Amino acid sequence: MEAAAAAPGRDARERAASHPRGRGEKSPPDSRKVYMDYNATTPLEPEVIQAMTEAMREAWGNPSSPYPAGRKAKDIIDTARENVAKMIGGKPQDIIFTSGGTESNNLVIHSMVKHFHQTRPSAGSPADLCSPLDGAAPHLITCTVEHDSIRLPLEHLLKERAAAVTFVPVSKVNGQVEVEDILAAVRPATCLVTIMLANNETGVIMPISEISQRIKALNQKRATSGLPVILLHTDAAQALGKRRVDVEDLGVDFLTIVGHKFYGPRIGALYVRGLGELTPLYPMLFGGGQERNFRPGTENTPMIAGLGKAAELVTRHCEAYEAHMRDVRDYLEERLVAEFDKQRIHLNSQFPGTERLPNTCNFSIRGPQLQGHPQCC
């Protein structure tokens, strides 16, 4: 379960005490419900709704057209791109808009498989006969707790024998994927490591920066042997809006952005370091050339406007958001432990020494009426 990530306000204890239920007063059933599924989706911020509404009303033109409504749409898209880039410490030219996290993740995975084949010598050529890859399929590494939009595309490639995939388990001690386990899984044909930044069930933060540093060092050695460069992708869907995210600090080549996880609309974006120059990306769609041909199709201006506004709010208020969420989560966990016997409740997301998201609380309650019947508040 995820603790509600409401806007900054009063202390969690004060809010709980002021609630009708906290004062022992009767209230309608619906008013006693607390939404606790913020890792699945968040409501839209009023400012986001306003930005989307204004875009629908004033920027209805095609962003590729020169008349006023079209220019207005293009300006809104450009501003949104700048806001998204600022939120993650990147450059606007390294951001492309997508339909969501699933598309962004698939785009990275399929691009790396294609790039592997595009850059290897032709089959049977002298260079191929001397290649250390020895006809191997592209190899990708991930972990066992990834979102389905990572796991299922990789399983499909594996089933079709289009790629080899290693699923690295996470540690039972700290909930993280171990850096050494990632490195141990590397093969000559490894071309991509994709590890989520934060887990949606436990809130555990994965050691992306350390993985990046180790892969960069490994790539220097691989270059002298003619082996493919290993690129690093992280799905940051759960982390954005809940903690500071900076692509330079993380050292990633790709980063997935999902708007509806931080009070924005159901649209996404993909960060690609040095898009098309330093880091390869291949389109899955072909059409009018939008998003520099990497993701063609007439842009959805209102949704992009909403994503840009949500990103702007994250940049402006992230520290306050994070502090408030942690306050609410800690109070929830404190009350759970106080209400239940320690033999009946276990806080699954508390791993000693491991950093986790400020809003996520995962717990189990022992009881004959609860087993096998998950409850959603």
C-alpha cells in the first residue's frame, strides 16, 4: 500500500486528529475513505487541469503549421519539453514525448536490439569470422521486480529467440539488485542493462549510480576487445515527484518518465542522452517526422501541456512534497505498529540501511480472514 501523497500542509498527526473519524464523530462512509494507491496513479493537480484546458481552447492548431494556433501549440510543446528536462537535470533536445511509460520502455528495448544488429559485421564476412561475439544474439540484463512493460517485452524477445535475457534477483536482505550480480551477468554480447530507479511495491531505491559507474569502467575494457558498448536504462516512473532525480548524477543513457505518477496526465516521455548522436534510438513508428522522426505522429498538445506543468510543479515543490510524504508514511507505520500486535504485522518495505521512497508503505497482517484477500483502501 502507498501512503497518500497529498500537497504539503499540516502535520500528519494534526490532520488525523481533525478528521471526523479521529474525533469520534460520525461521517458518511465515502468521506472516511483514504486513497492509498498513489503508486498506481495520481489525481491531476488543478494547475495541470488548467494548463490542459487552456491548450485545448487556445492551442488547437497543428504544431507543424505556421498560423497562430499552430505556433501557439508549438510554443506550448517547447515549454513543456524544457520543463520536463529541467525536472530531471537534462537537456530539452534529449527529451521525446511518448504515449506513456510502456511505449518509452519498449522503445529503448527494441532500439538496443536493433542497434546491436545494425552495428555488428555482416554474417559470414571476414570481420564477422573474427568477431568475439561468435554469432551471439544481443543480450540484455534486468531484474526480477521490474514493471511488466520491461519484463514482458524481454520475455517476448526471449521466446522469439531474438535476444538473450538475464533476470537478476533482488537481495532478500536489502530489497535491491546487487551491483556485483549485474556485473556477473554481463556477457560479450550484452548491450543493455535496464533497472528501475525505485520499486513500486517496496519503494526501495536501486543503486543506479553505482551500476552506471561500474558499467562505464567495464565499457572502457570492452572497447579494446571490440565488444559492444553496454548502455544503461532506468524506468523512473515511481521516483519522479517523490524524490530528486538527476540524470547526470545517475549516469544513465535512457530514463523513462510517466506523467500520471506525479499528478500529470496519462502521457510519457523518454530521456536519451545525446539523442541520436551519443546514444542510438530507432523509431517503432513511421510517419510525419514529429519528435525528430523518433516518435512521429501529430503531437497531443493538451496532454503535453499537462505533463510540462506537472514537471514544473515537481521542480518547484519536490523538497516539500518529499518531506510531507515521509511524514504521512512514518505516521501511518507508527499507528499500524501501535494498533496491531508485533506478531501480527510486518512492515515489508523496511530494509535496514536501504533508502526507499518517502510515500511507500508495504505491510502484511496475519489473520485468518485476511489471508489471500488483499484489501484496497
